[in-house]
Amino acid sequence: MDRLARNLKDLQHVVDDLTGEGAKICFHKENLIFSNKANDMSKLLLQVMGAFAEFEHSLIKEWQLEGIAAAKRRVNIWAWSRP
């Protein structure tokens, strides 16, 4: 699910477009199936799971930036400590 779109708005748009064309979308890992006859519960689950995927993506991005900053600090410390 998190590979299909980067945020909740895009995920909802992709699912709506595909189901509007008559496609049936199956997320096997989450055990969710969406079609043009989606009920309210499946829409809710899509939004909740999409929100968690978007949150997870933002955390990973934040951790990556923190790791890059820490690596830069280590390089600066190493460069200054060399004779």
C-alpha cells in the first residue's frame, strides 16, 4: 500500500481512479479489497492504513536526514582530529 502512493491524498486518488474504471484492487498484505462497490468500512480502512503509511514515510525521511547530519558531524570531527 505504501508503495502505491507517497501520501494519503494520492493513494485515495489512485484507488478512486482505478475502481472508477472498473478495476478491483487487492492489497494482500493488509487483506483489503477495493472495487467500485466499496463500502464505508473499506474506505475507512484505506484512509487509516494510508495515513499510517504516510506517517511511516515521513519518519523514515526524518531519520535519514538525522543520519546524514550525524555522518557529516563525524567527518568534521575526524578531519579536525587528524595531525
